[in-house]
Amino acid sequence: MLTFTKNGEDISRKIYQIFREQNPKIGVLILQEQEKFVYSLVEEFVDDCFKQANYIIPILTTGYINHINNLTNNDDEESLVNNLDHKYVKYLYSLMRLEYCKNNCHNNRIR
């Protein structure tokens, strides 16, 4: 599962293309590609995907760091509406932190 903000879209696109071209193929979850499922049961869908993913890969950019620390400006509000991956970055980040704490500060899946 990849998690990224607007300024990490190009990087994430390159990463998931590489993963999907491998043999055997490596499944990569992008929320925007699952739009109909995300909108029907948002938290349940994201939670299930998070639990099922073998690895969570945050694309750490300045935009990602600024977004999770509430340092974004108003220009980012438009991308929140248009991009599900950007919209749920904070939620996924909170799931990552919760898992880390539950595992006694051991990181098993976040890359």
C-alpha cells in the first residue's frame, strides 16, 4: 500500500509501475484507483486495506511531512477534494502510529 500527497504522485506512479511490472506481479494499492469502494465505506475500506497490506510505503516528501503536521496552505485544499490518497494521508498515518505503538515500538510493515 502506498500513501502519498500531491507532490509525491509522480514518484508513487514510478514505484507502482515498477512493482506491477515484476514477475510475479506485486499488488499495489492506490486509494484513487479504488474510488467506488472508498466512497461507499470509507473507514472500513481503508482499515481493511491497511490490515491486509504486507507493507505500507509512505512517499515522504515535504508535502507529506507538512500535511501530517498541519503545515499545509490553502492550495492543498483543492487536492484533498480531487485525490483520495492525499485526502486520507493523515488517517493512514494515524493507523501507522497506532500499529507501531501496539507492537511495542517495533516496525514490521512500514518501509
